[in-house]
Amino acid sequence: MKEQKLTTENYKGTRDFYPEDMRLRNYLFSVMKDVVRSYGYEEYDGPMVESLDLYRAKTGEEIVGKQIYNFIDKGDREVAIRPEMTPTVARMVAKKLRELPRPIRWFSIPNLWRYEQPGHGRLREHWQLNVDMFGVTSSRAELEILSLACDILFAFGAPKNSFKVTISHRSLLDEFLLDGLKVSPNQAHEVSKILDKKNKITQDEYVALVTKTIPNDSSAVSKIDLFLNATVNSLNQIPGIKEETLAAIKGLFEDIKTIGLSDIIHFDPSVVRGFDYYTGFIFEIFDTSPQNKRSLYGGGRYDNLIGLFSNEELTGIGFGLGDVTLQNFLTAHNLLPNFASDTTVFIPLLDDSSFAENHNFAKELRKEKISAEVSLVSQKMGKQLSYAEKKGYRWILLRGEDEIKTNTVTLKDMASRNQFTFSFSEALQKIKEELSK
Amino acid sequence: MKEQKLTTENYKGTRDFYPEDMRLRNYLFSVMKDVVRSYGYEEYDGPMVESLDLYRAKTGEEIVGKQIYNFIDKGDREVAIRPEMTPTVARMVAKKLRELPRPIRWFSIPNLWRYEQPGHGRLREHWQLNVDMFGVTSSRAELEILSLACDILFAFGAPKNSFKVTISHRSLLDEFLLDGLKVSPNQAHEVSKILDKKNKITQDEYVALVTKTIPNDSSAVSKIDLFLNATVNSLNQIPGIKEETLAAIKGLFEDIKTIGLSDIIHFDPSVVRGFDYYTGFIFEIFDTSPQNKRSLYGGGRYDNLIGLFSNEELTGIGFGLGDVTLQNFLTAHNLLPNFASDTTVFIPLLDDSSFAENHNFAKELRKEKISAEVSLVSQKMGKQLSYAEKKGYRWILLRGEDEIKTNTVTLKDMASRNQFTFSFSEALQKIKEELSK
């Protein structure tokens, strides 16, 4: 009878991270972490599973019910695997609101789950850098967050013209639609949804949707066009925009000039972020390469994030950057380095009696923070060399018959093929010198 | 009308990791990773959610149905949040069996989920270091894994007498029970389950359970006692033990002596690991402190792990070390260090006009890999000092009225309270010097 075997395929929309994939992931994470830490942000994390209630409100209708991994636990609680980190961070901040010194600068790289059709840049499980600042109303917070968001891409070696940041203010669109175009709140909501997907539909489809939503104003499309093309300086000619909104935008762009980011950060009234909880500035970072022209990441300000948990108000600003999106960007711009093996020295076993000695060599290397793999079973030299080659080790430390007689070791550099025979302590010295170069 | 607020409590049996908790977690993970990497192990990861089939077989009955987080996804697939990593690693290895150079040395620190009553050292979400080696039949693999398992605790500063390793061989108990004591396979299974929980029940309960399981042999308890107290040298007097099992145990203990771990690693036939998939050596690492006397972690050899996926056989050996258990051990032995803030320099804002200059200082510091937080809103000095104090910054870099006039900065060391006024480049130099000490 033949036993039925299980498939080795991973669950749809997820990834297996083999060591070479993991080296890439670790590289992405460590560069991101270094940048956000350099700005004084502290890492946090929350549980993978939260109460479903956390996602019911505020997240945008689409998620609950359709895209979320929710289920009933064995204690009859409605729970969900986190689809995003913002509700968790809001809960955690609300819980310790009195104790946490402000401003709160936090980051995390959680894995998030969404039930959706996997596609380019869209997976069911992905990781997302979340960076947030709480407790600063000044648009200097926007400035810092934008500067940090750009520095992440620079840290990966992205050239200045490879991406651009577009920024708008949430109130702008509402003020224009409600007070300028004078449509109803329902119509305004519809139009903002249309604008959010404008880049994904044709111009004809766009015009048809707008006309259907605002049937009684035949010049709606052209008025909206005028709004979408407004600059910081021409914004005062758009009907409906409040003085304070104008002042906020002008102030931010003066600051942007001061810190030298005018080339990268641009005002663009067409930016509409999908989530409903944004209340102030919203921004998106775009890949400028023609073949990958898409939003890399975005974020914005939300003034009432902890409102679900508390009657107090706390303003926040933040963004999220997904690992798949980032990796696609770096690949498209040829910015991913080659990853060498994690291990430095391989110690083959040529004669079984050398095992204890080899084990001691490895121990000495490890004491000096040099990683070393020892062969456990004696094999022919050729086989062990080819293994070391495949694994990409930098050196081989060898103790054959001759070396045993003279109490020496042979150190072979796998790249240059140079080799030296000397005492173990000399070999250790040599490795340390080369590594510190 | 008063709005109903959501609770800020996290889901039962999970933890919120605030920055201070996260620093501890990062410390635990980085020490573990450094040790396993120094042995040439490579990091991997798999998805958080797998097909439920993966856990149905081989995992021990208790998990499926009772302790597992399983549910039906929106595409009608039976899935589960991983309760352990072994099925995932087996699946991944089976998938690339032809390509992976052997031996395969892998590690991961996944978060795992089990539905159980939270208690001391038992949580619903925990992290577990998993270390595995595949493809080496020699007990040198056991030797390396045991040496590595000990080195992890040594790397945290554990003294030699703070823990001990006990090791047995899976066949030993089976051979003794089936061929020595001549009980049925069902009885043998029952007895091994009783022995697994022997430390958690009273001696009377233990005797009663054994007598109930083997009613027709009145000396069963004393015969089992003799077995449980056997040493490597007296093992040949126990009935039923096969020659090859004896030889394997003797061989391993000779190797253990050679590499100098005899003080720590002891033979103990009473070791029984709960999971059914172990087939060879099994081991446990115990905390020896009287107040925390419990198994810290354990592992063993499994010869047919990929059998679920493939007709080929691949031998493996590995162990898992949970973060909660590790943290309890380190706390009990007073081995946890104090964690300073991640950030090095705080730059207060005393006058709004200094913002751009402060921002540039921070930029220069960050270029040198020195983390710096800039204040975004000007405030009184006292308030900013007390914030810096709370956050635990090492230095404050100050540019007040006097410093602006003389184009200098004041660098204040928060620990010693020493301060110097000099140019920014001198301050940068000073910080770099101090940090390299």
C-alpha cells in the first residue's frame, strides 16, 4: 500500500525563507532599523492575534469581513490575525498614556496578514516597517517623518531621482469638494474613492465615474482638474480652501526648503490615502522608474487614533513600508547586494582522530567571534572542498597528515586560493587581520 | 450619549512588547543568534499559517483539536497558526532535498501559538529558538548540538553549575519495556507517558499508575527503578537492551569526555521527551536552582521527519528553546543586564530659529552612525532636560543663545554631568572617542 504524501508547498500567498532569502530579509530589516534608530525611534511589538473589535472600526470597510483573517478561538472569542499594526500601536499607547514620555517615537516590523489574491507586490503574509510619532502637533513632525522616510531609501543606495514624495492635506480635498464644489458628504466620499484609484483606471473610466457621481455639475471634471493641478502658490485660487489649511501647507513647504528636501518632496493635491483615519497631511512615496511606476509607501497624520480606547486625544503621524514593495524597488533599481555566507571558516575532517582537536580550533575561533563549522564525519578532501565551495565559506582550516606531524594547520583562502601553513595561533591572527580590513 | 470604549488589554496569553520589553527580547535573540551562527547554522523562516494537515500526523495527539489555533480560511482551506516549527522545517527541507548541500545546519526564532491556560512559563504566543542539523547519522551531531545548547547559556553568563544536561536514547526505554519487562506495545506507551510526567506527580501517584498499567507484574515498579538508575557502565545489566544501543551510548559519552563536557552532560534513562517523532538520543537541559528546578529545553534525534512528504529518509537532530523559559532562567540567576536607551544624543530646541541647524547636527551625527533625537518644538530647558533624563540619553547637545553667538555647542554628559562648550566638529569627535572606549 502506498502512503499518501503531503505537499511540500507553502500556504498560498506566503513565502518560505530559505537561508539565502533570510539573508536578504535580514539585510532589509537591519538597514531599516539602523535608519529609524538613528532618529531616536524605539522598537516595539504586539501580539500576532488581537480581538476582532480592534479592526471593526476605523480601518476602512473593506478589511473586516473580506480581507481579514478572523476566526473564533476555542474560548469563543472573536479574534483576528493582525492585518495592520496601527490598531495595535494605538491600543498600546492608550494603555500607558500617562507613563510614556512624549513625544513617543516608535517603530516595529510586524508580519501582517490579509486574505487577498496574491499578485505582484501583494501577498497574504508580508512584513511592514511601521514608524510613528505621537504627541507633536507641529508640522515639524511631518518634516522629520518625511526626512526619515527618504533616508531609508538613501540608506539602501537609492539615487536622488529614483523616487519622489508627494504630499497633500486631508482637509484640502474635503474643503474643496464640500465648500468649493458644494457636493454632499456622500458624493465627496465617492469622489475621494475615485481619486484614490485614478492611476489604476483609464481617463474615460475616470470621467464616467465622476460624471455619474456628480450628475448635476457638467464642469465638475474640469473643476476637479484645476484642483488636482494646484501648486502651493496657486492653492489660494481654489474655492473652498480654509485659511488655516493654506497656512499649514505653506509652513510645511518652507521647512522642507530649509532642510534641503525641495527636490524630492512635492505638493500634490491628488494624493488620497485609502484609510479613513487620516486627518491631516498625507503623503506617498513613488518609484519614478517607468517600469515600476507605483506608490512604494505612504502615511499621514491621524488626530484621533486612540479615540477607540480613551476620551483623550493624541495626535499621531506615521507610515508603513512593506518588505515586498521595498524589495521590488531595490531589484528594479539594481540596488540589492550579493549576500555572502554567514559562516567564515570551514574545518574539514580528514582523519577521525583529529575531531577533538578540530573542535578545539572551532572553539577558539568562536571565542574571537569568528564563526566556524567543523566537519563531523571524515571524508575525502575533494568532497569537503566542494561542500565548502557551495556554502561560500571564506577560509578552510586544514589539519592533514603533514600538519599533524608538524603541529601546524593550513589556512586556505577560498577566493584567492592562497594558502599558508603555520601554527593555529598564527592562523587565528591572520584571519583576524583579514576580517578587520 | 457616551461612546463605549474598547479595552486596551492585549489578547489573553500574549504580551505587548513596549520599548523596554523589546530591548530585552532583542538582547535574548541576538545572543542566541550569535552563538548558533558561530557554529555555522543559517537562519530560515516559514509562514505563520500552514495547512492543518502538517500538524495532524506526528505531533502527538494532544495538539490537534485541543491546543492548536486552527480555522477555516475564506477559501475553505483548513489552516493553523503554527504551534511548533518542526513540521515547517521538515516541509521546507523536503521541498529542496536535492539542492541543499548536506549537512544542513539551520536555525529560526519563530513565534508559536498554542491554545492553553496561561501560567508560569506558559503563554499562548511565545518565541522559540529552533536549531536543527540534518543529514548526519554520526553521534558527533549530538555532540555538536549539545555543545551548542550549553554555549547558549554560557553566552548569557550562566555559571557552570547553574544547569545540567541529561540525555538518554529513545530505544532504551522501548527495549527495556518490550524485551526486558516484556509488556505490550500499548502498556509500553502508557508507561513512557507516566515517566514523562513523573516529576510532576507524587511518588504514590506514580506507583499507583504503574501498577494499574502493569497489573500482572508485582515487581514492575522496582524493575523500572533499577532501569531509571542505570549508569552508562551498569546499563549492560538491564535486561532487553540491544548491543547497538549500548554501543551508541558508550560512543557518545566517550566523545563528551574528549571535548570536556562530562561535568555538564549526564546519562539519565528517565529522560522521556513528549513528542512521538524522536527516534534516537533525547536530551533535556535543567535549571539546577532549587526555586526554579525545571526543564529549560530539550530535543533529540528524529530519523524520519520528512517521511510525511517524501519516501526518502533524512535524519535530523535539534532542539527548541522558548523565550519565556529562557527569561525565567536568566531572571532566577540574576543574569539579565540593564538596558540603556537605544538613542545616544538628544538635541533640545531652545529657540525656534535653531531648528534647521539642529536638524543638520543630527544629520551629521547619524552619518557617523550615532543616533540622535532632535526636539521639534521649542520648550523651556528644564522640561527638555527632564525628558532626556527619563528617556535615558547619554548626551545632550545644546545650542542656546550664547552658543549661537559664538558658533559653538555645549555637550553635556548625562551620567557624569560634565559639560564642554566647543565647535560642533569637536563635539562630534568627543562623542566618537567616548563611544569607541
